[in-house]
Amino acid sequence: APKTGATIWRTLTKSRVISGPTVSGDLVLVGTLEGDVIALKRATGAEVWRSVLPSEVLAPLAASGDVIVARAADGRQFGLSAIDGSRVWSFDRTVPNLTLRGLSKPLILGNRVYTGLDNGKLVALNLADGVPAWEQNVSVPTGRSELERLTDIDADLLAADNGIYAVTYGNDIALLDPTRGESRWRRSIKSYSGMATSDKALYVTDNDGVLWSLD
């Protein structure tokens, strides 16, 4: 309860919950290390359904209407039915040999879902069927070693009136056009943490712990 902190319900999932919770309609959604997406009743905590994915569900779930978007650690992304958890569509991209442990949350805007990938790309999919609308490089791998070539987009994407902000571990932060994926501006900042905006500025913390304020 918000006023007292008293427990309203508690559910034993018998799984190692790692992502979420995400609230969508009358459901509470969580992901597990076993690769399960679990939907619970928002009012009582009772399990409604459980969907099994091929690997860990490291990213928080995203949902809009009847579609729930889930990301697995092996690079695959799934659209699940909010009614019973069945797979509506899937999208697959090869994961680099070395990546940061973690995934950014899918961002749903209108009829599209935007996802930052571990290969430094941002992809836009149709929410209804998972068909790609566009795919754009935010960072391109450089360097000789796999460590130097890390370009993960692990920070959550940030939507604003003027576009979508994305920041990568490959030393790029950019503002992109959500319609076509074109960059409106970019600069060199390496980060795996989140971003925030105010009326006049964009804020991001880089890999060295420096807080930046950008126009």
C-alpha cells in the first residue's frame, strides 16, 4: 500500500526474477534467468500465464495494447500475446562474441517498437507483426580487440518531442528521427547508463562517471 507500505500481495514464482516489474493494463510482467516471461494479475498477484523464451530475459518487458515485447539474451526479440503469452512474432539479430551483460528496454511509440541492439544498431519494428521498418547504425565497431569493439546500446532509449535519443558503449550519443532513423545530431560520449531530459537539456552519465548536460 502506498500510504503505509503494507504488503497487499506476495507471489512465489519459483523462478529467479531478474527484470521488471512492468505494469500493463491488469497485468504485472516480469522476466527470469530461466527464460520465462511471467504475467501476474495486478490486483491479486495470481499467475495468469507463463511464456518460455530461449534464454534469459534481461531487459524489462514493454507492452502496448495486446502485444508484449520481450528480449532474450541471445539476441532474439519476441512479440507475445497479452492474453495467453503465445508468440505473435519474432525478430533475430546475431549477438557479438563479447557484449556487456544487460539489455535496454524496448521503446514502444505508436505502432512501432524501437530497440537498441548489442551491435550498436537501433532497429524499428512494426509492433503488430515484427517486420523491420528501418535499421540504423548508432555506433560502428572500431579497434582490434573484441573489448575495444564493444558497441552495446544498454542504456534505455529516450523518447522526446524532437526524436529518439540513443547512447552506446561504442562512444556515440545521437538524436534520431523515429520515422526513418536518420541522425539529427551526434557526439562522442561512451555510456551504458540511462539518460534524462529537462525542458532545455539532455543529461547523460558517461563511462568515467562524468555527468554531461547537452543542448
